[in-house]
Amino acid sequence: KFAMVAPDVQIEDGKGTILISSEEGETEANNHRKLSDFGIRNGTRLQADDFLQDYTLLINVLHSEDLEKDVEFEVVGDTPERIGPKASEPTSKNISNGSDDGAQPSTSTGNQQ
């Protein structure tokens, strides 16, 4: 859904729990586990990074009972017109003390339970 090439996904739990790694085989054991096995529930935040595309997402997990039949999840929020870095962006950036990706939390107003 997010057109990521080599994603790294971690839970924003202060522990750095990695769910998906772009390093081959590193998180293969997680493939058959449920999100609840990791303590992911309504309100959990995930951070997904794609280093190859210089692309970072903050994902807010929200439980809903209102999905259509056979729909397991829905992506809601502001989406860019084009995934990945903009062609007009310079290749080098001045970044100090962390990421400067401009990521903002979702502002969706859907039914949250």
C-alpha cells in the first residue's frame, strides 16, 4: 500500500522493537506472528522507513469494527501525490539532531474505537 522498496518497521515503544527489517532474514521469524503478539493494539504507533527512497511514515494503528466485508485494513490520512522524495529536492540536506523528513501525525477524523 505504501510502495516501499526496502522497509524497516519498528514499534514506537521506546524499546526499538523491529517488526520488519530490510536486512535479509533478520525478522523472518515475525512473518507468521500476529500484531497482537507484539503488543500492538488500538493507539499503537509504528515508524516505517525506506532508506533507499529517503521515505519515512508514522503509522497510527486504530481499531475499527466498521470495515466492509473481507477488508482487513484501511489506509486513512493524508497521502502524497507521489511516493518518495520529490525530484526537485536537493540530494544533500542539512540535518542536525535527527531526521528532517517533515512527517506529521495523521489528522484523519474517522470513527475511532
